[in-house]
Amino acid sequence: MSWIKKLNPFKKEEAPPGDAAPAAGIIPGMPAGMMGAFLRKWKDPAFVKQLRVLASHMQKDGVDVKDMNAVKAWLEKNKERVEKGDFEEVASKPGETFVKTGPEIGRNDPCHCGSGKKFKKCHGR
């Protein structure tokens, strides 16, 4: 997980001297260059996969990923593990197979309720 060392959210970067006015599009409080680095990384499928792995571990630990304070607390608590890359992808369960129990009813077949109408006119909606 070498991307986390390059894009470390815990490392404080200082703005270059003489740059008093923030450039357009920079989020207040975000270190200089961090947004550009994030946007470049966002296009990388491996980066997105690692974010999903971290989100799945947060959900497994009971963290609401929509609550920024809870996410920050979880990241502070697991700071060393995140930097080392100890998080493995959670194995997902295989999808359940849908098994039909009977034949499919066609639109023009007689309705199953016994009304004598076509299925599309009776229960087909």
C-alpha cells in the first residue's frame, strides 16, 4: 500500500512562503497540493480499491462512513495499521442463485387467478 505513504492525510504540509492568498478551488484547511494529488489518485483503480477496503473495515468495526468525525476517529485509532497497509480485502460471500420454482407466466397466457382474462389485462399491470 505504497500510495498511502505518498498521500498521507496525517502529514502536515506548509504553504510556500509568500503565498498569502489561497488559489481558486482549494479547500480551506487542506494542505497545498493535496487536492491535486487526491484527484490524480482518484483515477487510479488500485487507489479506489484501497479506499473500498478501508471503508469495508470501518463498516465492520461499526463506524458510520457518512459521519466524518467517526471516520477521523477511526483513522486516528488505526493510524499505524493504515500506514503499514495491514488491511486486507474482505472476502465477499458468493451471490445467491435464484431458482425458479415453476414455469414463467407469459403476458398472453390465461391469468393464474382463473378470471379467464389474459394475464396482461388482469394481474399483469
